[in-house]
Amino acid sequence: MKKFIVGNLKMNLISPREREQYFKSFEQALKGKKFSAVELVLCPPAVHLESFANNLKKGAVKIGAQNVFFEEKGAFTGEVSSSMVKNVGVEFVLVGHSERRRYFSETDSLVNEKIQAVLKNKLTPIFCIGETIEERKREITQEVITSQLHEGLDGISSANLEKIIIAYEPIWAVGTNIVPTADEVLEMKILIKKILVEKYSLRLAEKATILYGGSVNARTIKEVCLDSDMDGVLVGRESLSPRDFVQLAEIIQRGSVK
Ligand code: PGA
């Protein structure tokens, strides 16, 4: 199965000009490279989705949205739905990112409704989970992850679980340049699989796609992805530089840093 590198551009690229520059650099960075073992996904802000899909999709890159609302259409001022993003070429949607949970008060039950809506529209949810530093210090990481998974996946069938990507992002590692060790990441992967065995089955847990996110770069990727045997990475800051992002994709493709 292919590994994933998902770039979360967050609230960046503030003008069409910046966006065009990004496309140019991306094209240059991709020149002459083939990624048979890695799926590249970029998640730009909603205003850029259509343009990203039109400009980058023909190449080796798939497009994801950073967020959607769970309703289909109607009087929900300021929101964008799964069908809307699907209709402009989006295939993936980040759901429950820690910044959405923190700044927009997204709860596990809202995250669950969004996952259902994304699946209904035949898009792939990238379901983000992770503990805060306080929760880690209080040694309740296991409880936090267990409840995020149980509530986020409430009512999701076995057939649908196979269509979901899970991204483990310890919140204390996002934007901080502090990362867990390979053993710590592996421990979380095992915990997530154990929860999936209990909730679903061994077969589905084995097949589950689990990414790592939080301060991934060329120096940390060995530890947080290669040595911990993750199915790929969710990348924030490094996705703002196409060169760095493509370099990470090459490392994953090779399976070694150099
Ligand atoms: P970072 O962000 O790579 O800048 O730490 C990761 C994320 O928020 O997905």
C-alpha cells in the first residue's frame, strides 16, 4: 500500500500571486520525480481549492480540504460543505485538526458528524486525534485517545472504517519542533490499533492507515515515520516550501533519509 504525505497549508498563501508562485515552485520541485510508493496530498485554504485542483491535480498531487461543515447546503453562513469541495476536485478532508478543536471549539461529536458527511460524499476523511501536553503530563493520553477514537468513529461501519485515514498528532508536537521518539510513536500506533481491534476487528485494525503529524521535517522524519513504521505523515510548516515537501516525499519513497 502507498504511504501518504499530506500537506496542511493552514491559513497561508494570502494572494493569488502567492498561490501562483507556489504552483511554479511545486512544478519545479516535482520535475523528473516519480512517486510510485507515495501519495502526495495538499490541503490549501478553501478559496484556493479549485485552483489547486486545476493546476496540480493533473500531476502527482491530490487535493484535500482543511475543513467542511456536515450539512449539505442551506442557511449556514460562512460554511462550506463536502459536496461543494468534492465538486471542485477535492478527494480528502482533514477532520478534527487540533487547531479546529482549539480555536473553533470542535467537539468529538461534531467531528463525528463531519466524518459521516465526508464519507457520505465518497471523500476520504483524515481524522486527526492527539493529546495536549497537560494530558500527557497527567498520564491520561491513553484515555484521551481512546475517547477521541470511540466518539469520532461512533456509528461508523466496518466498511466505512476502511475509507478513513487516522492521523495521530500529539498537540505538543504541532508547531513546536518537539517530537516524540520512534518508540513513543510506535506505542501510539499500537494503542490505536488495539482500540480498533476492540471496536471493529483484528483484520480492520491491521489494515488501518495511521499517519503521524507534528513538526515533521527532514531531521525528524526518520524518527516519527520511518523508524516507527507509520503509514505516512501530516505536514504543516514544511508544506509551505514545495522543495522541502517534495524532499520529504522522496525520503518516504526511498524509506531512508540518505
Ligand atoms: P507542523 O504542523 O508540521 O507545522 O508542526 C502539523 C499540523 O498541524 O498538521
